Amino acid sequence: STVPYNDLTSPASTDWAFLFNWIMNKLFLDTIPVHYLITDPAHLPTESIRFFHIDPTWLDCMIDGALSVANHLSNDDDVIRQFIKVEINRYLSTPIGSGPTAHLPQVPLYGFFLRSAVVKVFPDLQLTIPYPEGKGAGLAPILVQKRMASDILMVLLDRLPDSGQISSIRFAQPMHQQCFSAGDSLDDNAIEFIFRKVYRTAASQATAHDALHEFGKPHSWSRTNTSSNAYDWTSRCLSFAKIEEALFRSTDGLVAEMPAEWGPPVQPLLTSSMAGIQLNDTVKYLEILPAQKIVTSPPGISLPRQIYAGSASTISTSLRSSSRPSTARSLAFPGIATRASSSQVQSALPVFTQQLPKPLPRSSVKIQARSLTQTPSQLNTITGPNAVPKMAPEPRSSSSSSKASG
């Protein structure tokens, strides 16, 4: 097929769909034990965040090792394994969708670990990592957001910090966990309010980009001034009359800040909705901005992401020299790459070009073996692919002979 299998198309083989999903899950670090990702607890101390690049060579070696299990089809190379890698690389280099939202499959390249009590207190911590304005159409801004432990959060992205596509990383309190609060600051001696702008007509909302923004200086009431307090420390109740008076005060309230909206002749009143806006607790957040000088990403990370499948000559030779490539493919994963021509294989080559060392031929392997009772002169040297170690029989001791005869 000219279009490689993905999650939006039907596979030619259910076996291939299973293998495809397994390999892609490993590229997303799925089911990889945590101690392989964090080799020492000291690397991720409490209340810390650690950023990292994903090493493509490490993942390629892991996938290659998994695909090498039970390799008994050929002596020099595994044709099935090569076809699997070529087809995966063809998927990774083929855009998904059409038009302005078409994009290559997203694969994690960068990420970070967050270890903090915030992860435990807010299991649904709101994380925002937007693309710059005008970029990222049709792309998921976050590929993986996974809790590795009760206080550890792992986040994976498909873009690097030096690409200019990470404008900010923002951790925010979940919106549904907002609550009403008695002022922005309250202690045994004083209460403090920071009022927010409120617009009352639909016409002004169109130009009110600063709606609900804070304005003016904080309004404070001291506990010693009992006559005009907005809060009663004995009953722990608010006085909405005093809050209304301060909110619409002509010197520093809404009337002074927004005279076109709240000035005379309308007599302003503190409604329940306005009181809710003023008492609503602000969303707490932490925002990380990129540094002015960003360190260049390590070598070996390039797009599109490709799995190492050998050099061009290695793949072409393996495909031509296989005595039964179609039979092997149909037995293992029918329909994976049965129509792949040599040109398609060449176009799907990975970015790495170095040749892996070939395994040592069996005929050159030399085996030496001896029993515990043999002397060095009795060693037998065996060579050849079908050689079987020959060992001299161990002499039976007199004690064992007497026991046997008895």
C-alpha cells in the first residue's frame, strides 16, 4: 500500500497492528521501567524539575534487541526485522492529513520530570505548553502527561527548546478547584481586598480586554477600626455594605477607574454576581519562560524521526540475497511491506549512515572445554560450525566404586 498503516486506517494484518503499536509505544517511553529513566533518586530530588532530551540511539538499540528475539531465518541478517524498520520509517516520514493541518507523526524528543507535592495535592494539575502564535495547526501541544508516582509527573514533547516552538510552560491550579475567599489576604490584624474590573453592558465587553483584571491599590481594613471594618473577626463574617462602599468609592473604586461605566447618574449596587467575582480566589500558577540563551540540543536528534535500519547497501543486499523473502513475510506479518520496491526502501532509509559490525562467522568460533579432573594436556580443541566438544571420561574414585558394587 502507498499509504502506511496508522491509527486512522485499517491494517492489512492484525499482527502488524500489534507490532506497530508496540514499537510506537516504546518511542513514547511506555511500559519502560522507571529505574531505566531515572537511574538514581538523587537525580530527581523533591520539589524539583529536570529537563531531558530523549536519546534516539538508546531507543533504537532497545527496539532492535526486541526485534532480534528468535532470529533463526538467516545467518547474516534478519529480513523480517529490516522490513519492519523500513515500514516504521515510512510511517514516520509520511504526513498525516491534508491541507494546512498536514503534519508528520509526532514523536517525543524532549521532556521533563516534575517531582513536587503539588502533583500529589492536585492530581489533575493543569499544564499548558502552547505553540507560538500561528504555528502548530493540527498538532498536539503535549504528547504525554503521565504520573510516574504519587508526586512525580512526566511530560513529553515533540519539539526542542532551541527550535523556538516552546514559548512557555505553565502549571496552573485546576479551574474547578477555585473557591471563594474572604479577601486576598487575611490574618489576625487586617484583611485586604484587591478589586477587579467589572463591565455591565454587552457593548463595552467587545472592547474590554482587561475585564476582571485587578485595578488600583489593595483595600485594607484593620481589626482595631471596628466601626468601618468589612470583616468581623469575632463572628468571622463579611460586611457587604462596607465592601460595596469601597468598591464604588469615587476616589479609588470602579467609579474612579471606569467613569463611563459606573459614574453618575447610575447609582451602583453590589449584586450577588459582582460579589462572587470580587470574592473569587485567583488561580495560582507557575510559568517557566525560555532563557535568552538556549543551549543547543545534542547531536543525533533530527526530523523526521527514523529508526536505524542499517546502511543503504546493507538493506538492499539483504532484500536481494534472501532466498524466500515473500514467504517469510507472509508467514510472519502478511501485508507489511510485500509491495515495497527497492526505490521505496531507499527513500525510507534512516538518517544514520554508519554500518554496524557484522557478527563473527560460526566457522571461526573456537571452543575449548575440559572437565574438572582433566589436565591441560587432555584439553580438546574443537573447531567448525557443527563441532561437539569431546571430553575424556572422568575417572571413578575407589569410594564411589565400592558404593556402587555394594
